[in-house]
Amino acid sequence: MTTTRPATSLTIRPATDDDWPLLWPVVEAVVREGETYVYPLDLTSDQAREVWMERPPGATVVAESADGTVLGTAKMGPNRPGHGDHVGTASFMVAPAARGLGVGRALGERVVAWHRERGFHGIQFNAVVESNAPAVRLWRSLGFAIIGTVPGAFRSPAHGYVGLHVMYLDLT
């Protein structure tokens, strides 16, 4: 059994367009694994940048070590426009070498705080792959509940067809 060590000297800051060359290797590694996102495995840097770098009212953040190494990233904002913009959403990616170090938890806590500070009523994760047990455990530990699962909605290279959980955290 592996133990989780807290990320030390971790800084989470807003991402800028200049950060993309540092973020792309993390995004690329997660996308190419094919186990946690529905993105095509051949997603290009330009395509990924377009979907990952949120514009206001959303935001993208970078988690980095004291020496500036990018350990992870998250993006957040309204889940839907108009009459649905009071519920937020977010996505997270942690560099393979940084997994199990508390980076995901730190990003998750930051995202929850960001939504609270802006008066969102809740946070909805639209598609948490059910075979991604570490993520499901993490989100549950932060108060998210599975409110539904779409059976077989994700085609996992390692597990075949698995469900996608819809997870929700009430902020009211």
C-alpha cells in the first residue's frame, strides 16, 4: 500500500497564456493515458490549449513546486451559461510523477474555495470515470456525492466500458 505524502512548498496560482508550454506536458500525459478524460488520444497542443485555458468568468490554475516544476493544473467556472451559471464545474490534471503527493487535494480545495468566494450554489462534475478510484475517493472526501452514473459511457483502454459518475457538492 502506498501512502500519501502532503505536497510541500506547493503554490497554486492563476495560469497565464505564457504557462501553456509548461502545462502541455501534464495535459498531454493525462490525455494520452486515456483513462480519465474523453478527449481524443491524438489531441494536439493547440486543441488542448483551447479547451483547457478557461476565459472569464472561468479560470485555470497551475500547481507548482518551490523550484517552479508544474505538478498539476485545474480549470473551473460555470457548468452552463445563462440560467445554469449558478452551478460551477471543474477539471483537474496531476503530473504522473506528482500523483499521491496531495496535489489533487490542494487543487480540489482551491477549486471549492474559488466557487464559494464567487457565490456559486454548487459544483457539478459531469464526468468522473468510475474506474478512477483515487479521484472518486478524493471528491467524496471533499464532500461530493455521486448523484448518478451513466453506465458504460466511458471507453477505458484498461477496463473496457465503464460508467461516468455525475458528482455534486452543495455550497448553499
